[in-house]
Amino acid sequence: MVNNLGNKIKAARIIAGFKQVDLAKIIGYERQAISRMENGKRKVDLSEIKLIANATNKPLSFFIEEEKIPENENKKKIRDLSDLEDEDIKIIDSFIDRIRKTKKEDTA
């Protein structure tokens, strides 16, 4: 399991030039608590994220916004249909409709 929040806490700490013990002292925690946060072994509540954000000079959004997952190549190709004729686009659209209809029937 990926520990995005822990990775972000660690990244912010390192960018700020802190060791775990430094960050712990600044926010009033034990070094082990920082280690457990970074390793995903401890839940981190919003008030703690705010403390870490302030200490590392990062916006709160750095810690709580989801990272965008890059689109795969097929999705990029589908979105860029500028080099196709209108008739080709209609065929692709019809095919997509059939796929969606089949999926709905399979789940019904």
C-alpha cells in the first residue's frame, strides 16, 4: 500500500532541511511519532498536518491534495482525434457506445 501522506511529510521535512528529530522538536512531538507518520504506521489528523505544514513552510494543500495520475497513452490518443475524418470519429463514437451498453448489460 502506498503511503502518500507519509511520503509527503517526509519530502516536506527533507526539503525544509530537517531531520526527524528537528521536526519533532518544532511541533512538540517525539522523533518516533514523526517516523511512524512517515512510514504510515500512525494516523495523522488535520491539526497535525497543519503543524507540519507550518513548520516546513508548505501549504496545507501540499499534504492533502491528491496527486493526478498521468493518463495512459490510449486515453491521450482517444482525446486527440484532430487528424481523423468526421466519419472515422462517428465510427469510434459508435464503438464506444456499444462498449458502454455491453458493460451495462453485464452488470445488470
